[in-house]
Amino acid sequence: MADWDEIKRLAADFQKAQLSTSLQRLSERNCIEIVRLLIEKGLIDVIYTNDGKEYLTQDHLQQEVKDELYVRGGRVNLIELAKVLNVEFAKIEYTAKRLVDHDPELHLLLGQLINAAYIQRVASEINQKLVQYGEIHIGQLTSTYDLPTDFILNKIVLDNLHKIIFAKQDPTNGHIFFTQSYIMRNKAKIRGALAAITKPTPISVILNLTDVPARILYMSLNELSSLGSVTVQSPAGQYIPHVYERMQADYVKDYFQQNGYITNDTVTKLGVSDVRSFVRTRLPDEKLIYMKNCIVSNRLIERVTYAMDACISSNSYLDMSTILPSALSNDNMEEILTHVLTPAIRKQTYVFGTVVLTVNFMDECVKGCQELVNEHAKRAVESGNYQKYMAEKMMQHQDVDQFAMDEGKVDKREERRKKAATGKGGGGAQGRETKTKSTKKHTRGNKGNAMDSDDEAEMQSNAGGKKGGKEPHIELITLKEIAKVVEKTLEPEGLEMLDKDLANHYYPILSKQALAKAHELYEQTLQKSNQNRRQTHASIQEKLNTLYNDIRLYEKGLKLFPSDVQGQLLKYLLKTFGTDVCNELCLYVAAECNLNTNFNAPLTAEQRTKIANDSSAEYRAPLQTLCKSLTASETVEDFLEKTEKAMQACSMMLKKIDKKKDRNLILCHKHGLLEQLTNCTDPALVLHLAVLIIFTISTQTMLHASGRHVSAVLSFLQTVLTAEDAKVFTNYHDLVLKLLSTESASTEDGKANAEEITKQLNELTTVVKSIAGNFKKAGVTAVE
């Protein structure tokens, strides 16, 4: 009581101070101290404002919150409320919770205070939207009013359903509400659209045209099942009206009965996915034959069978396109043929696309090719093409046989190795020897096996290379030639488009016949060629002996000259007579080995080398050595030795040297030169022949020299000729050189000099011929 009395006294003093003049009032600080003291003692309960200048009681704050809620239409945000009332947010939140706890019509939601008036106003707005649109979704309301879905559904819509909001809740989706008039209006749209559809239509198209929600459409389709059916209840599905199914069935039935077939594409275009089952159910009384892309009636198969029997009996042909509907493709016709062609019919006919030809008709078409076969076979043998083919084939077989022999050797070596590894002899020295061998084999067994496997792999790869080599081939008759003959027979029947097919069919047969005929002609000519070959061998041998003796005799003449001149004469001798020897032997070997050279004499160095390299082993080495000796030989003896070896490889024999024949040859050579000299008018050639004649007579040897060597030979003959004759030859030689140098001049002086020199030469030509023709041997000893 004492405290209460003190409080009353202080309150009276406080009121007195407030009513008194400014000189008697308390200061602001004193007031704050007084209030703080009262709050500390728990005598009063007040709330500070944010700026600390005002105090509020809890009841006053609650009243201000209610007032703000009313002013703001029944929904207020606590944060905004704290700013407006200038009070801490915690005090506002605490006050709002107390209000919600005491008043069930208030709701604290997401930091917002909502009263019943706001909920009724929202419910009224929702009902207006339903009247306007006929349907509403809770999700749309959530975004519109910024309120949780559950609150709108339970506190606003369901609590006011049939009171403020007049609608029905969708049984399949509780968040959707619609009016009855909206449902009836959409069903009327759907019913009209489905009644107008006469072909399969996608659900998405119906939705776009009617602008009806998909769930209402699916619900209505179940109720309107008498009009049609749906494949899948989704926008990707299709609505198929019953009237279209009846049209499909009637079309398929009429088409099949009229044509005897129906293609899968035709049925698929009607919108049918399972063609076979659809046709089978629509045509239960028909005997159907299912093919790759069509379905055929048995009546059509019987028609083709009757036509096939008539074709075989008349040995003619059958064009399927003439008895089957034109709408069927070639693949369809070929598939129908597979049901008609029995094994017996296949033996008597061949099928080319949609045309069936009997064997007899085809043989009649190619009858004219027999003459072509005989003609081409004869031509191949006469031209040598068949002989070349046989040679290539024989060489390939030799390579294969050689590989087989090598493989046989390897097998025998393997067999010996196994015997050595497993051989354990009896007692005695032999037993110990076997044991020692076995031990040695064991110590290097791994390496031996590895080498064997490598050898075997290498042999297998070599065998593969031989087998994989290109087979020799000769084409005696071509497809184009066969097609040209066949076309003459097919063209009157209108089947000329089959000429290439028949040519391809008969090409292997006629090629074998042509090869057989060519082989027959080849064997006939082989006997004649053997006789001719023996004659050729003898003639070449005789020619080579003559060249051999000529070179031997010419060698004696060139040995009389100094070494430097000998080298020049040797090169010229080998270049002429030596080349002739090599050419003869190379051409002979090429003919013996059937090489494809097509070379004509004289051969070049590259051609001779190619023949030598491509020839068989028995000729290759001697012929290669002989070809190289043309440029590498330093003496005639070396070249003649290699020539002899090459002739031996070719089974040719050299005749023995006969000195009497040598003297006759030298004499004949001299007379030949004299005869040429008598008929010669060219000054250079006259000088050349005269020098050779005098050399042959004076030395009793033959000399083979070119015009370049005339000076050297003339120098050699200075000791043989008289001084007067030597002077004549020297003058004649100088005039020939001047003539040769002035012939190239185009000036008038040059031409005048040439005429003067020619005149002098003509005067001396008779003298030179006379000296050479009347020359007698005098004191010069012939070389041994």
C-alpha cells in the first residue's frame, strides 16, 4: 500500500507538473528516466517505437493493426505494417499471432495477415471468372493472387463452393473447377465435329479445330463410342470413324475381286497398319497367297500356270507382263513366278526378269554363234594370241609345281626331324648315337620350332601369292558379238531387250567351245610348226657359223695395226657383226620361250636386255653375258668364247676351222670388193673399197673398217704401195676430204671449189681403181 500511495503521489505530481507553466514542467530527460524506472519496476508495460520518441501499449498496438488491416482491404503484409506503425517487426509479428489465436476469421500466411472479408471478396472474383470462362485452374489463381495452392483450394474455393462459387470440381483433377454450361457447350462442339469426320483424323487436329480441352474431348469420346474409335488417348493418336472402316472394307473387297490381287501399298494408303490380318478378315472365303509386297488370289497363279505349260509345249517364250495386270511391278511378277516354277519346269526354262524362255528357244537364238566361234578360234591360232596364252598358262603352272616341290621338301625335312626326335635305337654304338642326336635336338628345340613356324608361314604366304596371281586369260569371243547375233532372232519377237542377258548366259559356254576349237587347231598347227622350227634352227645355226668365221677372220686383219687403232677396229667389228650375232640369238630365244616381244630386227640394246632377262633359266645367263660383252669385251677371243657358250645353250654347234675354206672365204671377199669397186662412182666409197682390196691382197687377211679408219689403213699401206701409187692415194684421200668439207658450204665460191674438186676426183678415180684392180702381193707376210 505504501508503494501504491507513492505511485499515486508521483502521478499527481506528474499531472501537476504537466498542467503547470513551462517554468515548472519536467524536462524530457526526466520524463524518460521516470518511464524507465516504472518499466524496470514492472509497474507499466509499454512498447517503444523505432525512433524511441513514443510509447505504445499492447492493446493500442493491436487496435492499430486491426485498423490497418481494415484500411488495406483485409490483407496486409507484416513488413509493410511494421514500417507504417514505426514498430519493430518482431512486435508486429507477435501482435499478429495473438490476433490470429483469438480471432478464427484471421489468417497469418506467408508473412501476411488476411481476414474473412478478403477471402469472400476473392471467392466472388473467382466465381465471376468461372462465369466468364467456364473453367478455372487453381494453379492460375495461385499466380494471380500470390497465395499458396492449398490455401486457395481449401480456405477459399472449397469453403465457399455452392455458396459464393457455383461450379463443379473435376473428378480426375481436383485443381480444376468448371460450370455445367461449359461442359455442355464443349460436348456439343465435339459431337458435331465427330459426326462430320469421314476419315482417320489426328486427335491434335480435332483439338485445334474445336478448341476444346483434351480431357473433355477424351471424356466425350468415351460417351460417343458409337461414332468411332480412338487409337490412343493422346494428341498423337487418331480418331477413326466407323463409316471409314466400312469404306475400307468395301474398297478392299471390290478391288481384290476385280483384279485378283491387291498390293500392300494400296491397303496402307487406306490407313491400315497390319495389312495381312486386315485383308484376311475382310476376305474370309478367298484363297490368298501372301507375297513380299502384295496379296494374290489363287486364280491368278492358275492363269500363269496354264500359260507356262503352253509355252513349254510349243518351245517358245512367255512374257509375264502380257497375262498379268499391268499395275503389278516386275518384282511382283518375279515373285509370282517362284510359285509357278516347279523343279521340272526349271530344267526346261530360264527366267530373265519377267520373261521366261525355253531351252530350245534359246538354243535356236544362239545357233548362229557357232560360225563365229570357229572363225575367232582360227584367227587366234593364226595370229599367235592363243600360243601366247598357252605359254603364260604353262609358266604359271610351272611356278605352282615348283612351290609344291618346295613344300614337299619341307614336309620331308619335318618328317626326318620327327624321326630324329623320336628315334631311340637299341643298345650299342647306334643307340648312343641316336641318344646324342636327340639331346642336341632338345637343346635347341625352341629355336628350331620357331624357325619351322616362320618357314611354314612364309611358305603359306608364298602359296597364297601364287594362288592369288592373275590367271592368264584370252577372250576369243565377246559379249557384244554374241548379243549382235542373238538380237537378229529376238527382234522379230519384240524381245531385243534380252540380247545382253542371253549373251551373258551363253558367254561362258561359247568361250569354252571357242577355246576347245582353238586348242584343236593349235594341236594341228603344232606338228607343222615343229617341222618349221627344225628348219629355222638349222638356218640360224648356219648363219651364226658364217658370222663367227667372219669375225674370226676379221680379227686377223685388225691385229696388224697398232693397239690404239686395234681398239677402234674392235669396237666397230663388235658393233656390226657382233650385234648381228646377238640379235640372231635373242630373236631365236624369244621365239623358243614364246616371249611377248613383238620386236623386229635390228634390236636395240634395251630390247636385247629385256629378252635376256625374260628368257628361261637355261638361256638367261649365257645370253646376258653375251649382250654385255658387246661393250665390255677387250678382245675378239673373249666375245667369240661367249658366243660359243650362248650357241651351246641354244643347242647349236660350231663347225671346225678349215684353213682351205678360210682361204676361199678371203678370196671370195676380195672378189666381192673388186666387184663393188667396179660398179662404184662415189669417190669416198671408191677410196674405201680400194684401200680394203689392197689390204686384203697384201696381207692375205680380211679387214672390217668404216670410212673413219681409211686414213689409218692408208698409213699402214704406205710400205706396200709404190711411191707413185702412194702419192696418188694420198692426193685422192685429200681431195675426198676437201670435197666432204666443201659440200656443206652454201656460197658460190664453195660450190665452185666443189665442182673443181669433183672434176679432179673423177680424173683420179680411174687411176685408183686401176691400182687396186692390178695390185699384186709383194713381200708382205700374212699373219699366222
